[in-house]
Amino acid sequence: MVDPLILVLFLFSGAAAGWIGFGLIPETLLQQTGDINELKYILTGITGLIGLIAGFIFKALRNRLVKQIRDTPTDLLISRAVGLILGLLLANLILAPILLLPVPSQIIWVKPLAAVLSNLFFGVIGYNLGEIQGRNLLRLFNPNSTEALLVTEGILTPATAKIIDTSVIIDGRIQSLLACGILEGQVIIAQTVIDELQQLADSSNNEKRGKGRRGLNLLTAMRSNYGRKLVVNSTKYEGKGTDDRLLKLTSDTGGTLITTDYNLAKVAEVNELKVLNLSELVIALRPNVQPGQELNLKIVREGKEESQGIGYLDDGTMVVVEGASSFVGTRKEVVITGELQTPTGRMIFGRLEKEPPNNKNYEQGSYNPR
């Protein structure tokens, strides 16, 4: 909403400058034109276009500044601001007696020039000193803190806020992550997520109603267990849906979006936002199996292809075993022959020990479970 407003203001300012400034054109030049009104409209249009271009430049600079502020730690921003204020204060204290000195009228312009230069000089010096030495103040407040020392040296960076999606709350794994202490910083619950959970809890569909109530119960439990670590953001963002509003909240806070929604995670990556997909995290944490590795696996059911059996690892990964259809319900020694990674999960292929494979479908990764 702010960006279009900036462009409109610059456009109207440029057009108004051309319209008002038309009266400053000398009469001799106006007499050489055939249609004065036409010239006035042309000048207004040109200055309006120049104002619009200036608006785009200002918008780009503003977005760049906002992004830099979001990526800068709060303590560094405060130290820079304090350094700038002290520099300007020192400049004006030095200038006060100089400005009171009598100066000949021929060089009266020296006073404003000295004021501008001294404010720029001391302001830049104060800003740089605040940026370089400001964090050392942490040692004065808490010299025995290891964390303060690490932050001072720039080794440790402040934790970002975590914005959680509706799917993560319903999934329930967020509570385990909080219990393990993996998630640093505050956890933000957007009001739009609570509203969506309430809509699900009030749904006439039994499945949706169960998911909504489960999500609300988990939120209540997390709020009572983790207290101030869990923050409810009541800001009402404009957007087509919950996902759109969560993206705007993540952008405004500079936090990390946590979700299990594959599409939402990709949209966040396109918008250059920090995102953590729990589904990808689970896949990354699964133990690796190598071709030739032997496993003692229980054959649970038959596969779609002839002679294939299906088993599962402890983490739920499906294993397609060649030649194991007649061993359903029993444990067999299985030799891993390959692995297939898909966006939705992982599939492992194997064969019975000392049993040569008689179906090439597993080698081609073309298996579809029944």
C-alpha cells in the first residue's frame, strides 16, 4: 500500500511543479509559442513523468534501506543512532561560539557552510564509532556473559523470530521442536492462523473440525508451557488468504517462516524470504542407506508388481523388495540395491539376500505401490 502511495505523491508533485512553474517562464519565450495552453499541459506532463521516475528511484532506495534495517541486529542499529546523535551534538556545541563571532558581510556565507560541513563531519565520525565500538558496551553491562562477548566480537548473531503456519500447528511436530530447544528466538502466531483454526474447528466436516480443534488445543498447551516465548501477532494484513498474509508478516518481521506446505515454502523462497520446510527437514534427518547394505526387514504386504514385497524402515520409509511377495509377515535379510528421492518422500529398493532380482522395474524407479 505504501509503494503505490509514494508513486502517486511523486507523480502529482512533479505535475504540480510543472503547472505552477509555468508562470515563471519569461514572456519573451511564451510569445514565440503558438498555443500557450498546449505548452502548459506538455510541461505539466513532462514534469509529472520526471516525478514518477523519481518516485521509482525513491521506492527502490526505500526498499533497500528497509531490507538493510531488517537484516541489521537491533543492538547495532541503536549504537549507530547513539553515535550519530552524539556526533551532531558535539558539532553544534563547537559551532555555537563560532556562529556568535562577528563576520564581515562579504563572507557571511561562511557561517552556514561551516555549520553544514561540521555536522556532516562529526555526524559521520559518530556513526562510524557507534558501528565499530558500540557493541563493546555489552561488556560494561555484563562483562562475564559469554553470549555478550560473542555478540561483541560478531561471532554470534541474534536469533530471528519464527512464524509458524497452520499446517505446522496441526501437524504437532512444532511442539517437539520447542521441547528440544532447537527453535531459537520468539515464536510468532499470526492472528490469521488462529482465525483459520477457528474456522476449521467450526466446520461441518468431521475431519476439518478435528484438525481445527487439535490445532487450538496444541496452541493452548504451547502457550501454557512456553509463556512469553510464544507471541500472538494481531496485525491484520491484507491478502487473499492465510498464506499471503503469512508471507507479508515474514517480510515485515524479517523472521523465518516454518511450514510443511511445499508450495508455500517455494513461494517464500521466490520472494527471498527465510523459510524452513519441516518435511524437507525430516527427509534430511533420515538415516542414509547405501547400496549393498544389509537390513533385517519385515515384509508387510505385497507390491504392485509380481514378486515384489513391501517393508518399512523405522522412520516410515518404504522399501520395495524384489522377490519377497511370498514372505509377507516374516522377517528377511534384505540387500539394498538403490534409492529414489522424490519431492514427496524417499523410496528404497532392495532384494532378498542371495536372491537375484528378476524384475527390472525397481532399477528404473517406476514402482507404484498398491
